[in-house]
Amino acid sequence: MYDYLIFALKRFLQLLAVVFAGISAAFLVSHLSPISPVETIIGRVAGQSTYSPGAINSLRETLTEIFGLNVPLHEQYFNFLGRFVVGDLGPSLIAFPTPAMQLVMLALPWTVGLLTLSTIFTWLVGNILGGLAGYYQNSRLLKAFGVVAIGVQPIPYYIVAFLMVIIFGFLWPVLPISGGFAMNVRPSWSPEFVLSVLRHAILPATSLVIVGLGTWFLGMRALVSNIVTEDYVTYAELAGVKRDRIVGSYVIRNALVPQLTALAMALGGIFSGTVITEQVFAYPGLGSLLVRAVNGGDSAVVLAVSCIAVVAVASAIFLIDMIHPLLDPRIKAE
């Protein structure tokens, strides 16, 4: 137990280092942008009404102070670190003066609820079916599923998503193809709202599951096909160990170690894949917010989304690292 705590402490320190490096890189990239939020707001205001040059200059000075651009870059960086700790990254440009982090927190549950749960569900089902297919290699049903998985895996995600929209939105319009909930439903914890959210999530979630299931299935089947030839599996079968225990404890458990690492990478890819998913289905998550922020030159929101992505990905990898020694006793927590 002591060794595991030392291992956890080291990994946690690595987590802090990765988060620090990631948010620092996000800050530098966002501040290298040629788009100035101050000049963007002034351009919008000047285009709507006529102001004197003195009023424009006064507005410019006020906005420069609000966005924290009235100090050198290194001071802006240290101010950013302090604001990041308390969750305040300044006002949003596309929804001025709403705080950028507030917009991110409103969009984050949609992305986490849809993509994270879909990824974990796909990982679980794909690995279970792949493990069974690798062990019971003569099963016709699992062989048929493998053929389907091989056929679906190479198809790009956006093709599957558009096919889902065409089939269930136009040819057989039984499911909503855009939005997170019905427009005539008020957001709350009422059964009507929850059912509306679930109904709107069916198409994007199903498209994610269809594409991801084949990848996990084929990967797990290949791993298990190699493990079943190991001597300890053969010995367990000859010793009369129950098949269920062999499949669960001897085969699938050992094959899950590399799959856990792949899961960490998949969770990291959520924040890149969310843009495509949410644009196709007009889903109100981080992907849609990020596209709006980029189109509107809102560096504060882009920075906030980037920081949340860095923290989420680093935390997912940290949790996977914590599970590895518990799953595989051959991995020493030292």
C-alpha cells in the first residue's frame, strides 16, 4: 500500500506538470493571435452608432483594462495563472460581458454526457464482445459480428453521422436531428426535459457507438487470440478451471491492460472529435462553442475551452495510470 501511495504521488505531480505546461502553451498560442478583442468590440460598436474619437479612445482604454491587456505579456501570464486557479479567464467576446468560463461550464455537461458516456459504453461492449470472439473462435454469431465490424471500421465518422441524419431525419423522420432538447421544453430536472434530452442524444450517441464499437472489438479479439495460446491458459483448461473464470480472470483481464491505455487516448480525443459530432447534429456542447468562439475571434473562450481540455485529458490519463497496478499485479507501483 505504501508503494502504491508513492506511485500515486509521483503520478499526481506529473499531472500537475502536464497541466501547467498545457495551459501555458494554450495561453501563448491564444495571445499570438492577430485578432484583438478590444478592436473587435470597437469595430462592432462603431459600426452600429456614431461616436466621437474621444469616446472611442476612452472605450478602448476601458476595454484594454477589462481584458487585462494594459500590462506586459509576462504580467498577463502571471495574472492568467492566478485567474485560472479561481476559474476566471475574463469576459467572453461573443457574449460580452458574460465570463468565458461560465459559457464553458454551460456547454461542458453536454459534451461530457454525450461523448464521454458513449466512449466508455463503446469501450466496455466492444471489449467484452471482442474478448468472447477471441476465446470462442468457432461462434458463428461472433464471427458475423466481426465481419460487420471490419466493414464499418474504415468508414469515416462524418459519413456515418450524415447517413443517420438522412435516414432518421428525412427518409424515416422518427428522431430529432439537431439541438440538445426540444425548443418548447424548459430546461429543468423535469421528466419531460430529461426525456427530450435523451431523445435528442440518440442519433449522435448511436453514430459514435457504431464507429467506435468495431475498433474496440477488433483490437480486443486480436489480443485475446494471442493470449489463449499461452501456457497458463492451456494449463487452466486442462486443470478443469471453469470457462467463465478462464475468460474473465485469465484472458480478458490480461488483455484489458493495453486497452486501458487506448481508452485514455480515446478520452483525450473526445475534445477533438466533439467539433465534428456537435456540428453535424447542432449539439450545444464545447465543440459548437469552440467553433463560435473561433469565428468570432473570442480568444478568452478559446483559451477557456483549451484549458478545460488539457485538465480533462491529463486527469483521464492519471486515472488510467491509477487503475493499471490494480488490474495487473505484474505492474509494480514503485
